[in-house]
Amino acid sequence: MPNIRPRRRTLLASAATLPLLLATAGCRSSDVFTGPDPLAGRPRPAPDVITLAAVIAAEENLISLYRTALAGDSAATARSYDLPALLAQHEQHLTRLRARLIQPPGTATAAASPRPSAKPSAAAPARVTIARLCAAERASAAGLVRRLATVEPALAQLFASIAASDATHVTVLGG
Amino acid sequence: MGEITGVSALRAALAAEDAAIYGYGVAGAHLSGGRQAAAEQYWERHNKARDTLTAMIYALGAQPVTAQAFYSLPFPVHDRTSAMALAAYLEDGVTRAYLAVVAVSDQRLRDFGAMAMQSSAERAAYWRGSTQAFPGLSR
């Protein structure tokens, strides 16, 4: 059986040769890793991530408005404008938007925030009228279109599709 | 998949508008009253959109696609219900086509595509009687 243990002389020769090989290849030790310093804390989020987080927050606010409207309006009003169906579509928007946001664990973002199912946010008014919902839908559609310029194509398509959905909600709400 | 060019996306949108113009002619024959009036109004809007797209394609130094003389319908249209379903189907096709325009790098084209999507999604909702969460996108 051959002896496969490296000899001391072989190890010493390898240690002496490694810097020479790196130099030949044009590498310095500082070139081995040129990415962000892993000890300098979290890297800044990319522009797409910032935009997506803002859109998620806006969608959460819209959902909060719908929940307030449903809690305050009569059943007949909610039914005539099909508010539960519109709310369900906004929840679908939120789910798909959140699925696009991938962030390191422990990052405080809209994606990590609790689902707004329990109660409206503190900023939500006590009563939300149909006219208010209609204006919010219109503003949401316009806001999404304004953000198209700053995101990659697939995300722009998602924003445009959600904006189109919001536009149809405006019509349902009588806008 | 390569980047979608503005010209190819606009040509696809033009083809969808041409199909809608043809299809509304079929659907309108089976509608009456307010729905027929809506079909006529939407037919005119698709004609206007076709002219706009044609001009945009020429402005980009390209040739627009020519409309077909005949389009095969996705299903038989013989009454009001199927006519409305056809109109919704046509609008969905237009929405998908404009969705591709949103994917181009030109910001003005993205905005144009997004606004056109809103119009076609609203018309589709009218014919379908309900809204969709993601117009133009596959579920």
C-alpha cells in the first residue's frame, strides 16, 4: 500500500509556491474577494427592494382602508359595491408582492410585518366612505405607474397589472 | 429570453387591437341596447388605438403589421352571452399584449402600455361582470 501522507518537504514547497502562483495569475490577496465587507453590517438594499417595500406598505394601507370600510358600512353598502371581493383581490396583490421581496432574516420590512387582518393601522380613519376607497384606488393605480421607471421588467409588469386591477376597482366603486 | 424591443411589443399590441376590431364586429351583431352601444364605443376606441400604435411604429422607423382579413374565433358566437364572452376574451388579449409593452426599457412606452392595460382591463370587467386581481398576467 503506497504511503499517501504528504511529506514535510512537499508541504514546505507548496507553501512557498502559492504566493508565486497568485502573483503569476495577477492576483493579490486583496483581490480574492471584492464584494461588500461582511463585517461592515448589512449592505444597502437595492433600489428595487426599496420600491417594492414601499408598494407593499401602500397595499397594506389600502387593505386597512377596506377593512375599516367593511367594519363601518352597512351590509347592504358593502354588498352593493362587492367590497369583500375587492378586498380579496388586494390581499392577492399583497401576497404576490411579498413573494417578490427576498430579504435577509431579521430585516425589519413591510414583508416581515404582520398581516393586517386584526385591525386597521393607527393612521386609518374611524370611518371610510366609498368615495374615500375610490380615491385610494385611483391614487394606488397612479402611484404604481409612476414607479414603473425604476424597476426591472418583470416587476414593472406586476405593478402594471395591479394598477389595472385597481383601475377596475375604481369603476366598480363608481369613480 | 432576450429583451423585448419596443417595436416588437408595439407590433404585438397592434395585432391584438386588429383582432379586437374584427371580433367586436362579430360580437356587436349579437348585442342590443346599451351593450351594443358599448360594443360600438369600444370598437371605436380600438380603432383609435390601432391608429396610435401604427403611428408609433412608423415613428420608430419600422413597418406595422397588417391586419388579417379573417380571424378564427376562440368559440362559436351565436347569442348575447357568447358575444359578451368574446368581447371579454378580446380585451384580455389586448391587456396581455400591452403587458409586453410594459416590459420594454423605454419609460414612455412602459407608461403607455400600463395606461392601455387599465382601459382594456376596465372593458373586460364590464363584459365579464367582475374584476380580476391580475389583468394580463397568468395566474
